[in-house]
Amino acid sequence: MPARRARRARRARRARRARRARDLERTYSRAQFVAKLRRFADAIEGGKAFSIQVANERLRIPADAEFNIEHERAGRVDELEFQIRWHAVD
């Protein structure tokens, strides 16, 4: 019984760690970026979920995710972000 309780506690700690807040940015080569965008566009077009790994965490974006495009300008620097938002399923 104590061993089972310990396993449950370890699983609970891992689950809590997995849902911690994150804010990171990854830079990819042109070829890597194109490949990721192509896979993502194909999934969106087909109405399917999409999976991607970012900084050692696998993310599953459901087919019903929300999409938006954001443009920012600061001085002589412009930034364009394609954003995907979804609610995690626990």
C-alpha cells in the first residue's frame, strides 16, 4: 500500500511540473521552420490535431484551437507572430 501511494504522489508531482507556466522562444533554420509550418498547415486544412515538440516538451494542439496573427512594431523592428491558443485537457 505505501508503495502505491508513493507512485501516485510521484505521478501527481510530474503532472504539476508539466503544467507550469512557460514563456520561451526557439530559433529554427529556414528548412526546419518551413517543415513545421507545412505539417501544421496540412493538419489545420485537414481539421486534425497537430503535435509538435518545443524545448523537450511535446505539445498537442487540438483541431478546434483558435488562431490569430499579431503584428508589433518598435522603432525600426517589426515582428509578426502566428499564434495558436487552446485549452489544455487534464
